[in-house]
Amino acid sequence: VSSVGKAQASNELKLAIEKITETIFIGMMATFFGVILAIPVSFIAARNLMSTNKLTMGIYYVARAILNIIRSIEPLIWAIIFVIVVGLGPFAGILALTVHSIAALGKLYSESIESIDPGPIEAIQATGANWLQTVMFAVVPQVIPPFVSFTIYRWDINIRMSTIIGFVGGGGIGFLLAQWIRLLDYRSAGIAVWFIAITVAILDYVSAEIRARFV
């Protein structure tokens, strides 16, 4: 009996390790793709860069409206939508968190762009630089620190959220935890909860260290 119990515990640990790794992967991929897509969006959603004429202002208002609409829908709802569209699994979770990350980071990035010192922008524009050159040489150097800070913050959120969206089929340890709870296997569920708690604690420490070193 003891050998059977040990084998079961070993299988539970293996499953928990596999799924917590999947959870971290979901959060990292969602953050990566979210950042890649949020950066260009943030520049057209920044009022100080898009106030040159009526067309650019129109683009600004549309971009801001889309970001606000997407951000207002919780990641859990996005997860349900993508589970319906692409099926159960981590891919649905990555898509859900990526979409919400684009909107959340796009807003944070654009607000940091709007709060930069206008002096370098005016100086670059006075030389006849176009919009892209202005962004590259006057805006980007000023926004790197806040962009890094917001990215780390979002990465932390995505790892945490990837455990929650698993309950609706978005993959990761949340999906495994939901299965164990439905089967009334509370001992195994407890193992999953411990893995989640340890992972979150480690990520808190890592994100704090990264902020202290680079921001």
C-alpha cells in the first residue's frame, strides 16, 4: 500500500512540476508577444506624438478607444472566448493574456510617453526630422526605464493570471488544480496550491531584484 501511495505522490509531483512550468511558459509568452505588439501601438496612442493634424488625432482617438475596450474585458473572459475558438490548452491561455497585455501595456506605455520632457522632441523637430526620427531619437531614450518597469510588472501579473485562467481551460497548473478539486482529491489540490504559492513568492523576489538593478 505504501509503495502505491508513494507512486501516486510521485505522479502528482511530476504533474504539478510539469503544469507549473507550463504556467510560467504561458505567462512569459503572453508578456513577450504583448510587449512586441504594445510598443508600436503605444506610440500612436500617445497624444503628444499624434497631435500634428486631424488625421493623426483621429488615429489617436481610435487607438485609445480600442485599448480601453480590450482592457475593460477581464483576462478570464478572454480565456473563455479563446477556449471556445481554439480549444482547451495553453495556446488559448497565451492568446487571452497576450490580448489583455497589449491593451494594458499599450495604455501604460502611452501614458509614460505623454509624460516625457517635450524639449528633446522640439529640438529634433526643429532640425526637420520626420515622425519616426523624432520617436527614435527624442522619445525612445526617455521611455526605456518606465517601459522596463511596466514590462516586469505585467510579467508578474501574467504569471499570476495564468494560474487563474487554467480554471476555464486555459492550461497550466490552474487547469490541473480545477480537475483535482472536481475529483475531490484535496491532497493533490494542496500540492498544486503549494506550487503556486512558492512560484509566486520566487517571482516576487526575482521581479524586485530586476527592478532594483535595471530601473
